[in-house]
Amino acid sequence: MSDIAVQRRIALDYYPQQNQEKSNWLERTSEATFKAPFSFVVRRTTTRLKSIIPAVERHAKGLAQASDDELRCRVNKLRHLLRHQGLKKELVAMSFALVREISFRHLGMRHYPTQLMGGWAILNGMVAEMETGEGKTLLATLPACTAALAGIPVHIITVNDYLAGRDAQLMSPVYTALGLTVGAALADTDINERRNAYRCDITYCTNKQVAFDYLRDRLLLKRYSSHLALKLADANQANQLQDKLLLRGLCFAIVDEADSILVDEAVTPLIISRPGDTNRKQEIYERALEFARILDMGVDYRMHLGERSIELTANGSERLKHLCVDAQGLWSNTRYREEFVSQALRADCLFHRDQHYIVREGKVDIVDEFTGRVMEDRSWEHGLHQMVEVKEGCEITGENETLGRISYQRFFLRYLKLGGMTGTAKEISAELNSVYKLRVARIVPHKPMKRRKLPFTILRTEDQKWTHIVSRIRELNESGRPVLVGTRSVAASEHLVLLLNDAGIENQVLNARQNADEAEIILTAGQKGRVTVATNMAGRGTDIKLDSEVLQLNGLHVIATERHEAGRIDRQLFGRCGRQGDPGSFEAITSLEDELLLRYTHSINRHLVDRLWKITPAIAKPFAHKLTNAAQKSAEKKQAAARARVLRGEDNLEDVLAFSGLQE
């Protein structure tokens, strides 16, 4: 959709959003297969983005000498031109020049040429891939201000409330100077405060909050299956409805940490629900767990670690039938008892405390495996959450009744205009293009990179790995260099902390239990001699400032204690060092017993490498590294397949409910 068409749609539509197009999952999948031609297009696109730099410089001439009143006059003139002519390149360049000058006057920060390229890429419906530390928070003001001046409401979407609130506050002087309003729609604000935030020209919010608020609006709009139905509603009805709606539609989204939001979190649909049937007694879940613990793995059931699923064998079904021979109610029904026991097996065998969830204040809180953060108010479906609650001795919650659902893929495709930015997108460029029609523009750092990659180390056993990690941390700590150590789970981070404490190495920890102190912990992680142990969250979006003395010591050193299921997450962790031309280095220290290999490699292959290791370690190690890389590739393929299943499932649901309009 052209920019003029977007502006016209916003001016005329009651609740502007992209029309739902019939999806073709086969076309999307085929499109994702052809990566080489797409990469060529990306390189050509990035070259063209550089043309915005001289255009901005032309319009910047004389701005430094202009008074504030003169700048306001220029902004008002630009606003008029943008609203009548659209986001033409020359007008965008004029806007970027004004935003850059105002930013320098009010924040003391002037956008780099690379940030100008990134802003132009986002306005052109791309994902700007920029190294961590390249100033994406400031970059976002360029497309956000330009679109808002053109009359397009903007949502700047990021991964957590802290970043959304922080960025809105930090950048507000720029928006205010341009005559724009800015708000933050956060989880801890009431519904009226969020509604007011969405009424602003620019709204900072999280992906979860804006998607759930959209679903709440869809429930209100349920009776109106089309734009025409809204138009036919009388004025009184329309005004009453508009007062209750949270959003003004889905106009333009700038997605920060786009890989995390658009890809990693797209595996599970978003569901808005209300407390449902609470009549199922706790003893039902307890009994399911009792039966599950009687069954024998390999004989009565098989575990598929990669898919995190359980499959009852014929022997298991027969044994369960025998156990329930005298049972009444649902236990006499083959389907129900097998579903309950399968979920009990999953809860008991595949979901682990301090890895997939934490227990605090008697409540089970899910931990996002990709970000390491607690997923507030989320629960697993189909009784799994209740099984985990019983397993942990918590009070069970009722299974929820679904009122509306949507996947992130569907949600973001409904924006009239979409762009994003992240530090890691090249690995998923084909998927972003095939699903969201977003091209990736790789933008080089504004300063040469000084980050050094050290050889990756792999050990035979997990105990050997932890011993080596503690020794390596001690060595670096004694030299005065700060160290950031990344772990995959809360349990692993706390295990390492115990080892460091026993070794007399002072440290601080950042995981789902300390998420409230995330910014403070990360801000001090660059101090001399500081050791910080962190899960995947690792302060994503927060700068690690280095002391001047640390710069002389070769900067921050990052250690990964496991490889992640996506190579992008490894890159995000490693990107915490060597930011904006600072020195830094990174390495990975892993083992053959890490979860990645246990879940995504065949036991025979691991056994062969282990046997070879016992005979000639020097020969075994290269094979171990190849096995690890293969496991990561396998994990990435399975995750991509899971996202495709979500989208394919919604295609099927759309077919079934086609007569009702929008599906949720």
C-alpha cells in the first residue's frame, strides 16, 4: 500500500488496519526456500539506502544557525507538505534533518549517517539490521517523527515495559519540540491510561500489550464484521463505541528487537480468555500425575525432546486401561484419560523448574526461553499449567475459556505500514520476507568493529565445563577485565553463582528472579573486575558502559556457557561486547552434555563422539564442534516448522470460519 493510500485510509477509516488477505502457506514456504537471490536483493537495497545521507545534508544547511522559532515554522511547513504529498524522499530528508537538529539541541545527540540509513529503511518497510549499541532508540525517532508529522499514528513496539517506558521518556523532548504527543501503554497502567497513550501521535508499548489490547478491541467490534457495518452504525452508537476502544487502529508499527518479536515469539498464538470451568477437582490432576509416574519411559511412552512432546505406546495405552479398570467418570473414557496422562507426563518429564518456569509466591510463572524473562499472566493450555501447579504443590488455577486469539504473524500483517530494527536478522531474512514481506537491510557500524572472537571450547562432561568456566572467569577477573557470562536457564545461572561463591569470586546475577533490577545490573556490568552472570535476557536493549580503565584492558569479555537453539541469540549475547568501536572479546565454553545436543542430536552420534573422546580427544573435538553446529541447525529448522504450523493452523481456521469475517 502506498504512503498516500495509507494516509487516505487513516483519514477515512473508522478503525484502519490492513484488509485480511487470503493466505497461501505453500507460497510462503516456497518463497522462504530461495535465499540466495533474496540476499542479492538485500545487498542492492542497502546500497540504495545510502542516497538518503546527501539528501539530508542538503536540507541541514543553515539549520544550526536557525532559531527555535524558525525551526518551528519549518516543522509546520513540513507537516503540511507531508500530509498532502506523502512520504516523498525529499520531504523525508527534510524531516530527518529537522529531527536530527532538534535531537542535538534537546538531547545532545546527533544521528549518525548509519542511523539515517536505518530510519529510511524502516520507512520503506524494511528491517534495519544494526549491530548492538548502534543507537536504535535514537534511530526510531527518525521514522516515527516523520510518519507522525504526516498524520500517521505510530506504535514503537519493544520487548518489555522497562524499555518502552524508558525510551518514551528519553525521547519525549524531541517529540515535544516537534509538536507531537507521546505516550507509553504499559502493563501496570489502567485501561484509561493506555487508551490515552494510544491516542498520542507516537505510542511506546510492548508486543504483548498492544496485541492483547487489539484483541480487546476486536471483542468490542465483534458485531461489526466489516467496515461497511461500522459506517452504517448511527452516530450515537459509533461515538459510544469509539470511546470504549483502546486503539485507533493499526497504522504504522516500528518493531524494536524485530527478530525476537516477529520470529521467536511467533511460535505460540496470543489468547485472551476469562476464568472458565473450575469444577475439575485437584484430585483429577493429582491422579493423572500418579498414573504418569507409574508408566515406564521407552516401554509405555516415548519422549520427543525436540518437539517437547510425549507419545503413548500401545503398551502404555493398554497399561493405562488396566490401571483404570475400576475407575469411574472421565477415567473410563480412553481419549480423556490418555490426554490427561500425556499432559501429566509432559509436565513431569519435559517442563523443569528454574528452566521453563519459576515458582514465586506460590504461583507458577512461565519463563520465556528466548528472552529469559518471566511471561506475566501467561499460562499453558489444555491442563498443562494445572499439571505443573500440582507437581509443584501450588494452588491450581481454573482452565481458561478462550474469548479471542491471534498469532503475531496475523497481528503484525494487519498494520497498514510495518518496519523494524534489530541486531540479528540475517539468519531469518527469508522468513521475514516470506511471512511479513519485510526485507532486511544490513547496515554497517558507524565505527570499525574491534570485537574479537576467541576459539570456542567444548568439554566432554558438564562438570568439566563448569570447572573450566570458573577457571577462565578467575583468570579474566584477576586481570581486571569485566566478564559477562550467559546461561540458558535460571537453574544454570544459580548453579554457576554457587560455584563462583565457593571459589571466592564476587559476582552479580541477572535472571527472571531479578528482572526488576535488570537495567541497574547491566549498567554496572562494564566496571573493572565485575563478573555478571545472566540468562538470555542479558540486558537486551540496555547499554553496557565501560570505564576508561576497562577500555585499556581490552574491554568486556563475554562467555557463553551453552549454545542456544538459534544462532541469532548467541550473536545477541556476543554483541554485548565491542559496542560502538569499543574493544571486547567473546568465546563459548560448552559440553557434550548440554541440552542442545541432548534434544537435537541422535544418542548414537553423541555416544560415538564420546567413545572417540575417551581414546583420542584431539580427534574427537572437531567432531564435537560439528555435532553442536548440526544440533543448532536442527533446532532452528524445528522452530521454523513450529512457526509455520501456527500460521498454517490459522489458514485452516480461516477457511472454516470464512463466513464470519475476521477469525478471532
